[in-house]
Amino acid sequence: MAYPPPQGPYLPYGGLPQAYSDQPAYQGAPQTPYPPQGHSPYPQQHGYGPPPPQGQYPPQGYPPQQGAYSRPPPQGYPPPQAYPPQQQQYGQPPRGQYPPQQPYGLSGAPPPGPPPSGPYGSSQQPYGGPQTIPTPPSIGYIPGQIAQGDASADADALRKAMKGFGTDESTLIRVLSHQTPLQVALLKQTYHQRHHRSLESDISSETSSHFQLCLLSILRGPLQQDVHNLNKALKGAGTNETLLNDVLLARSNADLHAIKRAYQNTYHRPLEADVSGDLSAKTERLFAMVVAGTRQEDSAPVLAQQVDADVAELHAATEGRVGTDQVAVCAILSNRSDSTIQAIAHAYEFKYRISLEKVLEKEFSGHMEQALVQVVRAGTDRAMRDAVNLEDAMKGLGTKDELLVSRVVAAHWNRGHMEQVKGAYRVRYGKELVARIRGETSGDYMRCLMAMVE
């Protein structure tokens, strides 16, 4: 099945979707209705714990619906809602909040088709129901797409900021920190046409250190930044497991296939071969399932009977036996949609009185544990997962600056999601994400990160 063709005008250069200026307060992950309507034993779930002092929370929408990680909710689960649940995808605009994107510059190339059949644990038909509509690629994941409009003023401002003696860093931050993926493409094209120079090359020569890393990460756009990070994670001795997890886990099939094509075009090697060569044993098997890009589509319904079967199989593969059937666990979690994983996690905890995340932490270790926990967190509450990951890049002795840049840039492409991440961070840690970044960084590097978050 081909993706439905994009409809309507694309975003004009310099414009923001209407939803950017009117985001609701963070309310926790949308809840998967399990069991179905009329059969729920779950009382209303409480939020994240005691509220912070007056004035710290946005005025509406609290408490959130999703509890903190690794902690069972005090009083069960929320009441059921209609199928399918509305868990948004990483890198994907919140449903109904972005105007459709016109495939400008594609020269008639057809959109990608449905993903091919995959390895153990995947299926030809989407899990849980009949043929479903494939999730379309995220904005910026179709090569050749570009914003309409006139970017000459911004291109000229950037050239003026870097021309001659000294650099106007504040202009670089102001112009680049709020570009959308398609606007970045137009800005780079316009800069080259007007000034016969590469914007990336000029930024590289005029800036340095982590400030340079911020700006270049923006200029690559989300797809090429993913490709760049994968090469960084896989090249040389050892594997940057955290960066590999960030790029590949809990992604839509369409985005994974776009990443694989771009990686092949950039480095002239198949991504599957490079990932397989860097990993080993069951972790290699897990990532082979992930990179195949055959997980359940977002539009597939969540069926209680099939959720029960997955819960029983997960228990039989972990706590219900001596040793762990790692392949069975990987096959389920790598091939289910976020909505299904959310339902599985709720049902597992309700039935066995222990969170699925805690089970994974007990039964697995090392990279495998980290990867599976990230998948479950993305399914149960993606905004909270990203908030926790941002804190992990800053906590402890010394800031993991490259990881912090990568995670802030990845989240900032979807302004609606960034607002949810900020709300989740406030709920989890009782402070503002911007204030935390200000305390961990400095100079133009700090100002660039703060501009992307704000």
C-alpha cells in the first residue's frame, strides 16, 4: 500500500504551525484502553505525586495521567477510552496539529511504499488486525522536500553575521534555532544561490566547540542528523550504544526506511551490515528486528485478547521460567506499536503487580536492558522518556554535551512535542528544563540550547 499523497499547501518559510503558539499543558501519555470498554477493573489513576509549590505548573491539565517510571501507580489504571489510543510518534507531528506537507521538489517521485516483510517476530499483516494505513514519514524525512517562500532576508542576515572581522553569534542563534526541517532546506539553498557559499562550511569556520555542534546539527536537518549520529555511533572501536538507541528505537517504519536509504546514499554501505558488525549475540538479533522496519503501524487497533497473549508470553519468557527467553521478549517489544506496548505494560502490571520495566531490569543487563527499557518508556509516555533522557545527559559529574545537543535538537523539530517534554520534565523533577540547561552550560552554547527549548 502506498502512502496517501500529501494534501494542501506546505508551511511557508518563516511561518509556524498554529499549534505552536497554543500548546496545552503536559497531561501525561494518552492512556491505552485495556481491557475494552465496559470491562475495566481499573480505578482512576493518580498523577505524578504531590504538586510543586503554587505557580510552578501550567494552570490546566494536571495532574497528568501517566505515573513515574519504575513505580507502580498508587491505585491502578485509568478508565478506558476509545480505540485506538493517540500516542504520538517520535519526530511525528501531534495528530491534527500540523498542516499537511506538500512534496515540493520531489520531481514526481512516488512516496515510499509499505515496509517489506521482516525477521522473526514480524508479520505480513499488521499485528492485531487487518490491513492498516502506514504511518507517513515525519517532516524532513522525504529527501527533496523544501519550504515555499523567500528565505533571502535570513540568508543575508547569516552572511552579514559571519562576514568580515568577528562573528555575530546572536544572529546565528536567532535565525537558526527556530527553523523547521523544510525551512532549513530552503535556507541552505537560498544562501548558496545568493552568496555562492556553503552555509555549513561558513558556520564551521566561524564557530567552534559545542556551539558549532548545535548549529551544524540544526543545519543537517533531522534525517541527515540521524545518519550522522549513526555513523558516529558505529565507526571506530566500540559502539556508542546510547546514540544508537536514540536514533533507531521506537521509530516509525517510514522513518526507519528513510534513514536506511539515506545512510546507504551517504556512506555507500547498508546500515543493517554496519549495525550487525558492531553488535553481537542477542543484541544483534534485537537490532536486526528493529532495523527491518516492520513494527505494527500506529493505525492498527489494540485488541485486548492479543494484548493478553503478549502479556502471558512475556511472563513465560521472563519471570515464569528459569533463565530468560530473550528472543521472545525482543520479538514482541520490537514489533509492537507504542499504543500496543502501552496496553501491554498496563496489563502486565495489573496482572502480576510488578511493572514491565522492572521485569526487564531484573531479567536483562547491559545494552539489551537499556534498549528494551527505552522501547517500553517510549510506548508508555514518550514525552516523559525524552525528559528523563535529557536529565540523564546532564546529571552526575560533568555534562554529556554531545548527547545533550543531540537530544535537544531531535526534540526541537516538533515544537508541540517539545512543550510536552518541558511539562514532563517539570512534573518529574520539579524544575524548568530551561533553568536546568542554564545551570549546566554557558556562553553561546547555552544560549543556542535555550533558544531551541524555549
